[in-house]
Amino acid sequence: MLYKFKSKATGDLIMLEPQGKHILKLIGKEPGAKGIILPNEMLAAIDALNVAVVKEELAIQSGKDASKDEREDEAAASTAEGPRAISLKQRVVPFIDMLRRAHAEDKEVVWGV
């Protein structure tokens, strides 16, 4: 399954299921087949994503192990060839941009519709 995020303020953003689910969990949304992020929820979602990026970077720098949920999400995002080579920061930058632009135009972001 793919997650196709849409907004009238931006172009579409497509993610594979494991990465889409992970990002939705980070912002407190149920990773279902359909959903919506309202403009009044977007700033909190952006903050949550930025916090998750900082936590990942700190964990990498300190060599500490990630939490159990983060390890499970990473395992789901891994490919058969090896561990995920793309950092969370790289994954969320386009999504954060979409949220910022949609928030600025007071438009929602939807998926699965």
C-alpha cells in the first residue's frame, strides 16, 4: 500500500506504507486507509516531527538504542538488502513543507480519498 497525501495548497506526496505509518504515528494520527490533518493541527504535527528528528539525531550521536516502538518502525521500514539508508529527517522534510504550505493557505491535508 502507498500513502498519497493530498492538499489543495501543494502537489501530492507519496510514501510507502511503513514510512507513511511511521510519520502518522509520530504526529498522533491513526495510520488508517483514510484520514485528514486539519490546519489547526498542523503546527503541532510539525513540532512533533521536529522533536522526533532531534531525538533520532541525538540517539545516533550518542550511540544509544532507540525506543522499542522506534526500532519496530525502523525494522518495518528496512528493505531486504539492509537497514534503511534514509534518515527520518530526510523523510519528513517534504511532509513538513507540505504541512507548512497547507497551513499558510488554511487547507487540509488528506490521504486515501
